[in-house]
Amino acid sequence: MTPADNAAGLDSFDLVQPATGRVHARVPLDSSESVDAAVLRARAAFSAWRETSPFERAARLQTFALKLRQSIPELAPILSAEGGKPVVEAEAELEWTAGTFDYYASLARSRAGRVAPPVSASGMSLVLREPIGVVAAILPWNYPILLWAWKAAPALASGNCIIAKPSPETPLSLPAVSSLLELPDDVHSIVQGGRAIGASLVAHRGVHKVAFTGSSHTGKTILRVCAERAKRCSVEMSGHDPLIVWDDVDLEVAVDAAVFAAFANAGQVCTSSERIYVRDTIFDAFRDRLVKQVATLKVGDPLDRSTDIGPLISTAHRDRVERYLTQALDRGAKIECGGKRLSGPGSYFQPTVLTGLRHEDMNALGEIFGPIAPLMPVENFEEAIRLANDNQFGLSATVLTSSLDLAMRAARDLRVGTIWINNPLMDNVAAPFGGFREAGIGRELGEEGFDAYTEVKHVSIEFALKQQHWWYAARKALSGLA
Ligand code: NAD
């Protein structure tokens, strides 16, 4: 339950800053009437926007990327203050956002469809990609700008209009960032609110496609609503991702990689490493070095450039992470380091390393979405791959090894949407991102992420109108029956 969900009937709500626990803004809330009006305006804007040339759309997206890069020093603190992300990571998020707009500007100019082999020598088959119409983007709080960009950039590049709904936990950065877009009125707009506003946008008959990132629970609710109306829908949902550490790597570098994979953005990344399987022969050495390295992480004010880990998004979310820890301890987990909230204001939690959980315990406990890293020893690589795959979600997996043989076996056998060999959490805007099983349906990024915002139309052309031998008239003439 978010502040906005509690604010039924109100026209604004108080936003609490995770680092201080104090109210730092009053945020206006939309109503179902204002959602309705936004959809009507977007539909009206669509007829002209879809007819703009790809060159014009590409130029507008590139201009935005340029202005965004110049504005990172002013925008990063807004993103950092509202969500608690260290300001250095907020700057990186904005830089990746600019890169996403650059990439889709180039696809706007190069990806229009294809020519298929025709069925007759005097014919041609065009496969056209056209915009779908009005897109609703429902966004989470952990990467409020980047995950907007993964939707807005391809949607706008391919000629759609878009209405974005930020999470009520992070409502401030998107209006600031998107004010740099130079687009015709209502091609891009924002509605603010929680579950109720999201639900009215998703269900609206004037919305043609829903693009969602968030929890599995919400994603499945949205899928059901979209199925009812046969509405286009892509959902990026929860993750519970494995990291496999093998005994042929430089232990010190492997520890640094694991620290980043588990604790970046305080573990609030859908692809955070939340199940760490370590070759049993190096388990004790890896655990000891990891604990030593975690002790060097600086937890504190996200606006301080030397901070590694900021607060969790809210006290409610910290309570959730603490409940995970209590349940893990009930199942026999041992805290190797961390395990406590920080005293004083703000929703801080120490980076925590756990041992003693079995694979079944980790699966039963589910997604953590916080700074807790459970480690478990494995005897052989086959076991590591089997356990990695044995999970409800299949978003990503990381493997640290210097063996080409093991790396290629992992690439072949892991049943997940993204596999990182020796470089965890490294997204590539030109390659697709999404999950197997309950991690999601559809892909963002890459050419696949552009195609997700298009309808495919086949245009079958015969150069001239002439009788075809399978038509009734021609058939009769040929058989002398005419
Ligand atoms: P959430 O599902 O609670 O909320 C996501 C968004 O959906 C918010 O904007 C919320 O207001 C809205 N919403 C809630 N109920 C709705 C409804 N019935 N109809 C329409 N909209 C509704 O998720 P969150 O807490 O913001 O984000 C954390 C979750 O997101 C984690 O589970 C994480 O794994 C997942 N996540 C996944 C990816 C990915 O790419 N797979 C990326 C980031 C986060």
C-alpha cells in the first residue's frame, strides 16, 4: 500500500524522503476523470504524430538525449532524493536513459518492416510496421527514469503516443526529465497516482497497449485486464536471480563482482543476485572475503558522492526486508554480517550476507528486493545450473568463470532471458531484455523492444489487375463453362 493508495478521494499526497523520513513534497493526484481526459487528448494527438516522418521523430529524440545529458547535474539529485539511490547511480541512470533515446532514434530511421518474397512474379509483399496507438506505461520506483525510457523511447520512435504513470513512491523525477522532450502537445503525458489510477489507465478502452514493469502480482492483474479486451500488453515482472561463482576465477575480483551484483541500488534491482551458488572448494574463502568487502561499503546519505548504499525506498519496504530475514533465520540461516536497520531517521538497512539456507528455503522465501545476499555451496557445475533453473522466475543469471567450456554450457543450459558471463547486471540497449517463466512476457530493448510498439501489416500487391486462373470467372472460361 503506497501513500497514493491511501489517498482515495484526495487531490494530493505527502511524499516522504527515504533518507530523512521527512515529508519533502506534496504531490498532486490524478482522478479517473483526468485519466479519461488524458487518454482522449492522446488519441487526438496520435493521428498527426503517426504521420510525422521517422526523420523528424529521430531528430526530436536525439535533441532530448542531448539536453538530458547536459541536465544530469540538476536532475540526478531529484532522482536520488526521492528514491534514495546514491547520486552517482542516479547520474548513471540518466546517462543510460540518454543512450536509450539515441539508440531508438537510430532505429526510427532504419526499421520500417521488410519485403517478403512475393507469391507471383508480377507481385510484391510489403511487411509494414506501424504504431499501435496510445500506450500506457506503468512504472516501478526502483529505476523510475530508465524503465520509462525503455518504453517511451521505442514507443515514440515508432509513432505512438504515450501516457506514463510513475510509481507514487517516485513521482518527481519523471516530470522533471520529460519536460526536456520537445514534442507536439499530448504526444507524451503523465498521470500521477497509485493502484487505482494505474488500474483505470490500463482498463481504459482508448488505450491500445500497456507496457508494465513491477511486481509479479500486479503484472498478472494487468495481464488479466488486458486479456479481457485483447489489448496489447508486455510485462516485466519480478526476479529471483542466481549468481554462480566457480573455482577458476580470481577470488578478489569475483567478490567485487558479487558485491555489486547483490547490493547495487541496495539490492532493489529486478536482476539483483539473490541466490549465490559457490563451488564448495572455495566456499569458505569466498564467504570470508565477501564479508570483509561488505564491511567497507558506506551506507548513508544518497546525496553524498562517497555513499555506496542509500536507504531502502520506504520504511514499509524495510519492514518487508526484515520479515524476509526473520523467516530466513527461522529456516536456519546464519547472519555472517549485517542484519540490522540503522538507528536514526531514514529507512536504512545494513548490507547482509547469509549462509545456512538450502535451495528449497531460498525458493520458498522468494524475491528479496533488498540488501541481503544468501550464499550456498554446490558440488559441481551441473548442480549449479540445475538449481539456478529451478525457480518460478527466469529473468537473468550471472556466471563467474574463466572456463570457456563452462561459460558456453551455462549459455546453452540456463533458462533465463539474460545471461551475464563475468559482468553482472550489464544491460546493452541493443540487445533484448526480459524474462522466462513468471518473470514476464515480451522483451524491452533491442530491435525486439522497438517491434513491441508496432502492429505488423502485410500489403500484398499485384502490379496490374488481371484475371487470375483460380477466380470463378477465369476458371469457368478455361473449362469452357462460361
Ligand atoms: P508494483 O507492482 O507494486 O507497482 C508497479 C506499478 O504498478 C506502480 O506504478 C503501481 O502504482 C502500479 N500498480 C499497482 N497496482 C496496479 C493495478 N492494479 N493496475 C495498474 N497499475 C498498478 O511494483 P514496485 O513495488 O513499484 O516495484 C518492485 C517490483 O518491480 C519488484 O518485484 C521487482 O522485481 C519488479 N521490477 C521488475 C523489473 C523487470 O524488468 N523485470 C524491473 C524493475 C522492477
